[in-house]
Amino acid sequence: MKKRFALLLSLVLVMGLLAACGGNNTNQGSNATKEGSNNAAGTEGENKDIKIALVLPEEIGVNPFYELMDEGLKQAGEEFGVTVKTIQSSDVSAFEQNFRTTVADGYDLIITATFNAEDVLRKIAAENPELPLAIIDQVIPDVPNVRSVAFIENEASFLLGAAAGLITESNVVGNVVAIEGALMDKFTIGFKKGLAHTNPDAKVLVSYVGSFTDTAKAKELAKVQHSQGADFIAGMSAVGDFGVFEAAKEDGFYTSGQDVDRTVLDPEHVILSQIKNVDTVTYNTVKDFVNGEFEFGEFYYGLADDGVGLTFVTRESESPLSDAIGEENLAKLKEIAEGIKNGTIDASITGE
């Protein structure tokens, strides 16, 4: 991953997508604040003695985001010959206990994820200043033994908005968003900029669920947006997105999901997904540790790093390409993706 120095305002987010959001709301590129490094391994023969744990603040079944992390960890463990283990937690108290048990068990690197883990990770890091730690999908600044890995979601949401601009026939599209605030601006502002890039005549309706898990409210809001003319409505409410999908199937509009490929649920209506390749990031975290290239500080994954993307455009899907998108529009979206990667298209949300 290409590294550039990133100077960021300290941003501690206490709310976010249910295991879906975190990190920084500006487009800083795949940068790292290099505050130190850990030379974990010398030769391949030594790898079998390395123990790496993934301690999750929730159970894997709650969100596929965590399932992807587990897959990335296992792939890295197999390829690099290290011992890996995933520990799930039923609640916050169990998470802290699991984390402390993992420390006591002598793991060489412990990885966790999302804003839900921040408070516990800060305590563990302070109590074990020599222990390398990593958190994915959340930035924790000023902790010297923590590697924070976040995503440049606005690049993918720009791409999703650009797709919506090409797809819509009514020139009205919608966003059903979990909560209002800076955390979700990476999604809504990025989407709005992408929409304007391909269709400046289109407008976007934005509704807030007030929760990451309220499928009924998300469904209701999606139906209201559709009644106001929206023919494409992007789900941005984590578990609530399932309500949006239900509304799309019942009322006959197009929609999209987040984090993982949701098109497989209903390819006729869920025609896109803004994806976050957390499996890749988890794999690379282990890879860097094993290769002695593990650095502390802040790292950001965008389109150029295969950290974020859009189904069909940057990642293949098991689902067929919807006719609503079509090959011609797909080609346009791939050009836009390349423009974001090489900097000729500005997908940042700074100053918005």
C-alpha cells in the first residue's frame, strides 16, 4: 500500500455504522502516520511461533463485516503459516474479558474492529504498552502501540452516487441513513457529489432512521421517498437496510446495500453494493506483521488500495448485472473509478 504522511484532526467517533463505519471523513489517501514499527518475524521458519488473535466486540453472525474479517485472518494464517484465532463477544463486558484473556494467553498481535472496541482497546493499550495492537474501521489517534486502519468511504459513495445519476429515470434518488452527523457525511456527501458528477439535474432525498438496527423505520422512510418520486434509494443504515430492501421488492424500485455484496439477496431490486474490503485489510495487517513491516499510526484504504469499491465496477459479483445499469453505464463508472484513483476526479468531502 502506498504511504503518504497524513496530518489529521483528532477524531474520536462514539457512534457509527453497526460494524460498518469508522476512520476519517476526509479523503486523505492511503496514508500512514509512522509512529513506530514492529519487526515480528525474521524467516518463514519462525512464523509457526507467531500467534495472532482477532477479538471481536460482537458475534460474527450479527454482521457479515466480521465474517469477512475472520476470512481474511484465516487466509493470512494459512498462507503465512502463523497461528490465528477469532474470539467473538456477546456483549461489551464479555468483549473486555475476552480481550484480557487473549493478552494473558500471550498473543503477539491482537486485532479488533469498529468504534465499539475503542474504549476497551485504549485501556488494554495503556496497560500493555509493549503489545502490538490493531483496530480496523476506526481511528484511535495518539496511542503509540496501536495501528489504526480506516476506509475512505467517500470514494466509494461518490461512485455509488455517480451510478445513481446514470440509473435514475425520474431524476429523484434517495438515501436512507442510520444517523445524522459527521460519521455519515462520508456517505451522504460523497453520494451527492457523485450524483452531481453524472447527473447535475437529479436531486437526492435524505432521511435518517436514528438507529442502525431499525428495519421497520428504514422501510417506512424508503416507502416515503419512493412516493416522492425516488426510483433508486441507497441503503445506508446497516441492519436497517434490510427494511429498505423489503420496500424495494414491494414497491418496485432499485436499491443498494453496504459493506458486503447485498445484490445476492435480490438481484432484481438490490442492484449495487458499496463494499468495504475488510478481508483484504485484515489479511494485509497480518501480512505486514509477519513480514516485519507492521507500523503503528493511521492507515487509510481507498479505491486505489482495494479497500472500498462498488460491485461490478471494482469487484465482480455472483449476481447478473442489472439492465438498469447496463454495460455502457458500467464502462462509464469504471472510468470514474480510475479518475478517483489517479486524482483527476475529486471525491473528497473536505469543506463540504
